[in-house]
Amino acid sequence: MKKDINSNGYIFLYATILIVVVAVLLTAAAIWLKPFQDTNKQNEKRINILRAAGIANVNADNAAELYKLHCTDEFLLDENGRPNNNGTLPLFVIDREISVIPMKGKGLWGPISGFIAIDTKGNIVGANFDHESETPGLGGEITTEKFQSQFKGKQIRKNGQIAPIEFDAITGATKTSNGVKEMIDNTLEKYKPFFEQLQPSDAMK
Amino acid sequence: MSNFKKLVIEPLRKTNPVTVLVLGICSCLAVTAQLKPALVMGASVTVVTALSNFIISLLRKGIPSRIRIIVQLVVVAALVILIDQFLKAFAYDVSKQLSVYVGLIITNCIIMGRLEAFALSHGPWESFLDGLGNGLGYSLILVVVAFFRELLGSGTLLGYQVIPQSFYEAGYMNNGLMILPPMALIIVGVIIWIQRTRHPEMQENQN
């Protein structure tokens, strides 16, 4: 190589070529892999919905099939709790009876999310949670069966009114636990009209 | 053969990047609460160190020395993003567990350390072997640490229950402390202690 590799011109040229090559490479990979990644994301959502609704043995391979079998309806609700194509609140109906609703909230370090499944009587069939960056072993425990199973069978009404749900928080993960509580309460608040018209009198006791 | 042995086997023991050079500790404590993420992290780092060493070594004569760190960063970052994309496409569960850490591979000191110390002054094949060896040395420590943390912290290995139920009934409890990050450092410390006791020549002169 005759050229001085430390001249300014060479440095500029080198940097430019390197960046263009890398950019093309990464773009190609991103475009090529996008369909696979989208399938994974969709499968994950279906798995979470089905698991919340208490359907056992769901995995990435049979998620699409089981979802087709069990998910009898999916639509959007408006703020009055009625199906409306322009609504903002998604609802998934599993086996005609169970309403699964998505939740989004804030953990300690980042977003947390989840699904909660509720039957027509207002009993929780199941719930699952996911997080992006909670501490493994502390806040990360919200993804464990141990934490999630305690929601089974809880009633979302108290004296006929939709009321906050009580659950055992995780020791050492107060902020994440509070985040979960807030997320559930906020979500149920938004879906209140829907659950009120679903069974207005049955839960009154 | 002796070259191969020197470059690939030595980093597993006497020039181990974690216990001797004390590099890459940050990720060592982050991903070792369970065995599975540790294995994946080890494999990813090994691939990245080997390939980035190889690529930088190929480019070494043309890299302007004034921007060499930037060039190294670009190459490593591109590789890491590629691996991240592949994991998201073909090993989604694993990529979810590693989500934060995969991006952190780029900041792993071992990679930049090997690029600066080895790849810039050696041929592509040797550099590749050196990267491979150092990646494996790192993985080895990660796996040992994760083995103890998962076994003692959760009673499982790779997610399978290892400690029988009868132990729990007899009053045995998982050690919650093992799941917390500081225990990784303590285990690494114990490994260094054992290693230095067995190889006294590694100990620094007391005076």
C-alpha cells in the first residue's frame, strides 16, 4: 500500500466505506429476519393469552393451532364497554366465556405488561406478566408460576363494584409489585363498563 | 498444533480472561443466575470475540491508527446486532432472557481487549483462535458460576429440578442470596482463590 494510511483523506474514505458496508449488511439482515421475528412475537402473544385463560401445554409450535381452536372472538371496545371498531381497548374471548385483556404498566426499570383472563362471573381465571428489564430473581419473579398462580380464583368485584385486587407482593421488589398492582387496577378501571354490563347482578351478594 | 494449543487452551486456564485478566466481570454477574442464559451468553461472546478478532486482523494493515478504536467498535457492534437479530428470529425465548445483555456484549472488555492486544498485531487465523480461546475461557467461568448459583439458589439446573422434594420437606431451603448478583462475584473470587492456590506462580510478589 503506497498511500499514507494516516492522512485525513484516507481516514475519511475509510470511515465512509466502512459505515456504508456495515449499514447495508445490517439492513439486509433486518429485512431478511423480520418475518421470523414477527411470527415469534405473534406466537408469544397468543401463548400468553392462552396461558392466562388456563389452557395448558401451549408452546411455540402449537400456539397458532390452539389459538384458532380456542379464541372464539377478538374485538375492540370503546370507553362505554361496547364493541366498536374504532375502540381502543382490545378484548380476546376464549372458549366463549373467558375475556382476556392485555395490560401495560411500569415496573422499576422499564415497561411491564401482561394478560388477565376473567370469566363471566368476574372471577380471575389466570394472569401472566412479562417485563423487559426487571432485576432477575427480584422484580423478574413476576414471570414465575408461583407469583402468577395466586391470581387464580380472585373476584374482581367487591360488594358489586369493581374493586382493586389484593395479592402478595414480592419481597425485595416493592416497586415492581406496586407497578403490577397499578397496572391491574388501571386496566380494570378502563374495562369497568364492559364488566358491569357483562353480569350486572350476579355478583351481588 | 502447539500454536493451536497455546492460543485456545491457555485462555481456559493460565490466561483466563475472567479469573486472571479480570475482564468481563460485569456480564459475569448479570447472566449467571441460571445456567441457560449463561450458556447462551458464553456462546454469543465466543462467536463475537472469534469473528471480530478475525475481521480486525484482516483489516489491520489498512486501519488508520487514529480511528482504530472506532473501527473496532463498528465491527463489534455490527456483529452483536447481527447476533441479536438472529436470536430474535430463531431462539426467541433465549433472546428475551438475554434482551438487555446481548446489547452489552459490545461493551464486554474482553472483546476490545483482545482486539487491541492481539488482533492488531497477529494474523487472521491466529487471531481467530485467540478469540475462540478467550471466549471459551470466559464461557467456562460463566458456566461454573451459573452452575452453583442455579443449583444452590433455585435447586434446579437448566430449569430442571435437581434437589429432590424430600430435601425441602426435611427443611432444606434454597439460598435466595445466590440469586442476587453479588454472589457471582463471591463465586468468581473463590475460583480465583482456588486457581492461585494451585498455581503459586500466579500470585503477585508480596513485597
